[in-house]
Amino acid sequence: APLPERRKRSLDMRRLIQPVFQDPVASLDPQWQVLDIVTEPLRNLRPDLMKAECSEMARQALSAVDLAPDFLTRLPASLSGGQAQRVAIARAIISAPQLLVLDEATSALDPLVGAEILELLLRLQVENGLSLLFITHDIAAARRLCHRIAVMEEGWIVETGDMQAVIDDPRHPATQKLIAAS
């Protein structure tokens, strides 16, 4: 039987938008191997795929985030923070979304690893035509990754615009405070 229209729209949205969370280790099931973690979206969004197809897509997703295929058999506890975030990004991109929503995706990482993740995201953005919604307090990271910015205060957007224009001439006190803190 065909899916009810509401369920079909929900699946379509989940195919288009995928999240990457702040704490990479906490976002990965500690009892699952990386293969199971990375292919989870496929099991939910593409149940028509065979297990071998999912495994190949997982290898490709790991390669896209600069991890070797041998990571597929590892458990999250054996991963560094940067490796865990790469696995989380692989999980997010495996279903070929159009938008990644990244919630403080570099804040739990040391600065060097965070910079590597930003470079990875920039590359994935170009190679896959991805749009990124990058939620952060880190103005330097936002400046590196984003074209446009929306500054929020107490749940409200208080300033938006071209990244460089907002950074060069912040209008709202919340924006000025963020820039001064960076």
C-alpha cells in the first residue's frame, strides 16, 4: 500500500535535510559499529536498498570525510572526537541531502581538529552542492564557512545579511557583542 501523504512528505523532508550535532560522541550509538551508524539513514529513508549497496555507500561516505574503510568495523568508543564528527558527517551525507544543519559542530573539538572539520565542510559544500545551516557562537568559524549570517538573541533573529557586511558594520548590540568576543 502507498504511504499516507503526510508520511511521504516527512520522508521527503528527511531525505533533503540531515543534522550534525554538537557532541559527536554522544550522537553515535555506542553499541553500533560505524557501518550501522553511517547506514542508519539509508535503512529509514531508502529501505529498497540491499545491504551490499548500503555497505558500498558507507565506504564512499567515509572516503568523502577522509576516513579509511577499516573504520566501518570500529565502535564509537575507539574514535577520537574528530573521527567521531567525521562519522557523524558521513551519516548525514550518505542520503545525499541538500541541506546539512550543523549545531555547534566544531565547538566540542580542539581548535586544530575544528579547523580540519571546517575545511572538510567547505569541500563537501562545493563537491556536493550542499547548503549548510551552521549554528555557532564562533564568529571566526562562521566567517570561514558562511556567505550569509543571521544573529539571534533570546530566540529571535536580530540581524541578518551578507557575512562580510554584517561583520564589517554590525548594527545590533548582540552582533557587536559576538564580534567583540571573537
